[in-house]
Amino acid sequence: MMKFLISFLPFFFLVVEVVLQEATCFNQHKELSHNIRNKLKGRLAISLSHSPSQTAKARSRVVYPAEYGADTSGARDSSDAIIKALEDAFSLESEAELLPGVKDLGGVLVDLQGGNYTISKPIKFPSSAAGNLVVQGGTLRASDAFPTDRHLVELWASSSQKLSKTASFDDLYNKKLQQPKGIYYEDITFRDILFDSGYHGGGIFVVDSARIRINNCFFLHFTTEGILVQGGHETYISSCFLGQHSTVGGDSGERQFSGTAIELASNDNAITDIAIFSSAVGIVLRGQANIVTGVHCYNKATGFGGIGILVMLAGNSQTRIDNCYMDYTAIVMEDPVQVHVTNGFFLGDANIVLKSIKGQISGLKIVNNMFTGNPNAKVPIVALDGVFGNVDQVVIDLNSVDGMGLRSTVGKQSVAGNGTKWVADFSGVLVFPNRINHIQYSFYSQGGPNNNNNNKFVPHAVTNVTNNVVVVESDKPVNGVVSFLVEQ
């Protein structure tokens, strides 16, 4: 408004000047009116030839979709207007580059101005490689005409290949799929935006991009993925809320929740301080070197078929899950290799399931977590789904358990008896069946039946280790205590 007033002032003073000069000639009133109208038309034509949006872009490098015809009330479709605003934002590139071939847009801002925009098709970013851009401050809502297999916003260049649901990210490195041609988007930030998919498709799709930030956003009513990342690396998702249905738990329709809140078929990403309140699966990880921290998953209870965090990429996971709150929903890991789960809180029988694909586990640590559940059910804190033939460097220990079945790769037990055999059964504690790799035991002799052996050495040895049961025997009866320490 202020810019309009400033541009209008010269014309206002011109009108005043003309009126003062000619108003004294009453008989020339018609000619005066005619002259004023002509000058008004001229000034208006000049004003229209320099639109406010052009001035704003030139001076402040801020692009407002509302100035392109986007309807902030949501009554009319704003798809084309927002796409045109993005195209103009991409045209403001400087001579500098970010990654080679990625033009630096200089920090241009696409400001939604708190508008509520209805869109009938994806807001697809221009295919020209560029970065250093921010989109902020508003709501994007899918109309009933929005396609069910697309996302509200897509950083998807025409040269990029979309992965199928059955393909894992390492297929790219195994050359089973066409290699991507590079990074197309870098340093793109989305903040303070509500993405309402209206039960038509997903929220954001990011492909072949680097250093993307999704911060302080809200994702609602998605049926595919709230956030889908494929290829590229270093997408940081933080301080966001994601849910298919708006609920705070205990929803009567929880059994019907579907979709995935976040899926990363990509490397080197971070998911931090996120709440996932409704979806069939909270997070799917199909890439390497990702970190998930401070996430609260109460998306769909395991008892209803839900999964909180699904770690895929069997045999090559390299994933860190730290300080997360699994609320009635489990973590499932397929052939985990180099995966850490630490400092977590598992409530309502939420546990960790190790799923066998090729039967291998290596470098897995599940330590320093808290598990709380129903003491009548005694759900194991770590459960096996399938058989694992190759197990190496696995540590499951130092977990606090209340009302669930303790499982560990380390077992301790003391057995007292008066005789020749002491049996320690670890089958109810150890994670893997019939697998004890290391045994330590101490034998404390308290004497024979008549206390005749107090000062004599009693020969003893481990005589059997089968099905996680350890047997120690002595060559003569003795009153003794055997303390066992076993490891898998």
C-alpha cells in the first residue's frame, strides 16, 4: 500500500497544480475536465507498466504469489499463480554457483504471506538447477481434483528418476537403475508451512537434492508420504508435526491409518524433534548414514499392524536412532548392520523387532533404553522375525525393563546346589537361540554333605552348552554356588 501511495504522489500534485492554474476560468470548465482526464489516463498507464511485483523483486528479492493472482482465501485455485511465482524466483539467479552447475539465487524469498492456498496440481519446481531459496509462511491445501499419486510440492527435475517402492537406494550404486545426473537443487528451505494433502497424495517430494531444510512445518491428511526424499543427501527435517488424521491418540479409527509420514531413500539425512501422530508407518529408512533423534511416534499401535520406525536396506543400514519415544509402536529392522538404538523410551509394549532377510546381523547396539509394558503379556523387548545364521558384534544390554520380557546378549546367573550338577538356563533371556559364544563361571565350594571337603579342591568343569543352557559338573558331591556370565 505504501509503495502505491508513493508512486501516486507525483500524479496527485500534478492534478492539484492543474486545478489551481485553470480553476479560475469557469467558462473553460469542460476543457479543464478533458485535460485532467487525459493526464489521469497517461499517469495510470505509466503506473500499470511497472507492477508492484516487479518493483518488489528488483529491490528486495521477495516474491509474493498473491501478486501473481494466488487467492490467499483458498476460494480459487492458486496452482498456476504459485508456479509462475517460482519461475520468476528462479529467474533471479546471480553469476555465482553453489555446487557446480547449480545457480545461486542469492537468497530469494517466496513469501506466502500467511495465505491459505488451494491447489489442484503439484507445485513443481523449475527443472533448472538452482538453490539458495526460501519458501515460507502459509498453507497449501489440495483440492478434490489433486492427483492421488503426487505431492503438493515437488523438487523433481525432469532429468531425475523416481525410485519404485520395491527399489532400495543402493540399487543406484549397484547400477540396477539409471544413474542420476547430479544434484539439481541445493540449499532450499521450507519453513512455517502447513501442507494439507486432503487425502490426495503426499506433502513434499525431494529428489536428487542436497542440503534441503524442512523446518517448523505441519503435514496433514496425506495418503502416500508426508515427506518423501529420494537420492541426494543432507535433507534436514526438524521441528515438524506429521499425521494423516488430526488426533492426539486413542483415535477410534486408528486401525485404518495408512500412509507413511517420512520416507528417506537417501543418505546422510537427519530427522530431529518430530512428532508423528497418525500414519501406518512413522519413518521408513532406505538409505545409509541417517540419524533419527528426538522423535515421538504414536502413529499406529503395533497391535493394529503399525510400525514406528522401519529400517530397511538390509545388510547395509548404518543408522543411528537416539533419544526417541516409541509410543505403542515398534522399531523394525531388516538385517541390521551397524545400527545403534540408544536412550529411547518404549511405552505400551513397544519393542524392537529384528527381521531376517538374508539372515545377517552385524554391529548392532541396543543399549541404555527404557521399556515399559503389560506385565501379563511379557512382550520381549527384542524379538526375532526369522532365523539369523550370521551374527557378529551384537550388543543388547543395559536396558531398563518394567512389565516386559528382558532380552539381552549378556546373561548373568547364580545357581546354588548340593550335589554334582549345576544348570543355568538362559533361554528366556538371551536374544538368539542356541548361541553362546563366551562363558565365564566361578565355583564356590561350601563343603560336602558332611562338611569334609571344606579345605579340599573339588574338580569341576563345563560339561554341556546347548540351547542356551549351561551345565557345570563336579566329580564328587559338594555344597556349592556357581556364578555364570555368558555372552552371545
